[in-house]
Amino acid sequence: MTRPRKTTAAADGPAVRRRRPAATTSRRPSGADPASGVNGHRPRSTAATTVPTITSASVEDTSASVEDTSPAIEETRAATGDPASKAGESARVNGRRPGPAGPPAGAAGAAGPDDWEERVADLLAFLRRRLTGRYEVDEFGFDPELTETVFYPLLRLLYRHYFRVEVFGAHHLPAEGPVLLVANHSGTVPVDALMLSVAVHDETPTGRHMRLLGADLVFRIPVLSEFARKSGSTLACNPDAERLLNAGEVVGVFPEGFKGIGKHYRDRYKLQRFGRGGFVSAALRTGAPIVPVSIVGAEEIYPIIGSISPLAKVLGLPYFPVTPLFPWFGPLGLLPLPSKWLIEFSEPIPTTGQADDADDPVVVFNVADQVRETIQQTLYALLERRPDPFS
């Protein structure tokens, strides 16, 4: 069999100088298939073929041609509305286009290391102040730092996610100066007072604290009394109320008292007697405006269907409630039902310049009746706005 003669003809392409290898290797004709070898037969030799040498001049020519076509590509993308054309607007830095920008520092959804370090530092500083006693309380025992750091965050979970409270008329709350909030009372336990405190703090631009006037029973229970004092509550009496109002505080009072929170479910949203109107006298003496507050939603958290009076007397309580879940389900029955809450602040009733009428029973009764009627009518309107208690 005749062996094919070797050919030295160079393949078609640019004129590039080739060096003949020192060792004798079999060469492939220019049109042969690299997998089949010469004339369809795979060559026996496995020596590497010669790689053409590419000079720097050819590389520069190629890159120049690519650069020349870039403006045309950008113009085509801009004409067709291709979003990729926006990349052409960015300036080159050191001859290169800047890479894609990462997410901004502190973007939502991921807390950076600095945020976590700051939170840990704040927590450690708070604990150090509590352990060393370097925190301030006022003459009534109110601890604003503990209230904002511990109490409000816990109550805010119920306020926003469980009861889903909606507030109306918050613009009637003054940003500064004394004000007396008078609200209806309900719910078996005074949860409405706690939710009202969060509403006042979160709905005022300066984050004001409401100072609650509580019954003497609250301050006779060991753990509850400490919590009440630290959160800003004080005894419901005219001297304390006037001292707070003279200091420019927001004071909250529930004139119905235990008659309001302990009433039967069939009497829901029907205001009980307001007592002798002592809150009106305190407002008249200090000139603080009275803001009626209507709260819808607390009646459904523990619907009272009865009361065990003998057990209430033994425990020293004004009533021992019986609800559809308590005491039948034990501790599980203490879980409040997730009713929908609405809170509305009505237009303030001015009392400036009426200090001389503070001891006039007729004036006190008329103002108290005006406040009571405003709350009652607002409750009816809120109930129409909320047809489903658990919507």
C-alpha cells in the first residue's frame, strides 16, 4: 500500500510564520476531518499539532473592531427600548464599566452587623442601668424607660396583631399641655386601659404617656400594684389627678369603674353611672380640656354571662366572672377572644376659666352628662362601622 506523500501547504488564513517541529509528525490535509485522520483513517501518532502563534497586533485589531461596534449596539438597544441600553449611560472607570451595584446598606429585610451590635449594646446598657439603679422615676413611681423598653413592646403585639386596633380622631389629642381623657370601661379585666395607653403614645407626635387613675384594689395586689406604678398609674383621687394635670400630663380616667368592666354581656356598650363627677372638678380647677374617648371591642374579649357572688366575697373581689370559656376550660379560658377594636377621640370640651365652678354640683353634673352622652353616641356610630365583632 502506497503511503501518502506529506504536504507542506499551509491552511487558508492569515499569513503567520510557522516553525517546523523538530520531530517528524504526520500532517493533516487542509480539508481532512480531524477525527478521521487522513483519507478516513485515524493516524497512529498522538503528537500535538502545531498551534498558530497569535501576535499582539492581531489582538489589538480585534479589540478595536469590537469597540467600534459598541456604539452601534447601544444605539440599537436604545431605539428598541431594551433595558440593557441603560448600561451604556454609566461612565467608564479606568476604561471599564462599573459592575452591578449591590443592595444598599441597611436595606429592609436584613439587619447589618452594625445594627445588631447597636441593639446588643443598647440592651447591655439598659441591663446595667437596671442592675445599678441608675434610672429615674417620678414622685408617683412612674418609670418611663421601663415602660417604653419592656411594657409597650409587649402590649403592642396585642394592639397591632391580636386586637388590630384602629384609632380615629387622634388629632384631638394635644401635643403638649394637660388633658383629661374620659373613656368607657368594659372587658372583665382592664385591658382597654392598656390599649388606650398604647394608642395615646403611638398616635401623638411626641409619644406622650397616659397616666391612668386606678381603683384602690389595683394597688392592693402585690405584683399588679408594682406594675401599675411603674407604668404610670396612680390612685383615682382628685389630689393626684390635679397634681398630674398641673404638671401638664395626659390623665386617663374610667368613671364607670367596676360597674363598667363587670357588667353582663347583654348590657354591652350601655354606659353605667359616672359617679359624682369628681373628674370634672379636677379638670375645671386645672383648666385641662376633657376629651371623651369611645372604645369598641373590649366587651367581646371576655363576655360575662354570669357571676359567682359568694366566691367573689371570699376572694375580696367585686365580682367573679363566668364566661363561655372560664372557668370551664381552666387557664385556657383566660385567653381573650381576638375581637376587632375601634378607638375614637372626640372633640375636646374646654374648661379654661371655670375654676370657680369646680364646686358647683350643677355645673359638674352638666359637664359630666355632656361627656357621657358624647361617648354613648360615638359608641353607637362605631358599632355601625364595625358590624362583625371578629372581622
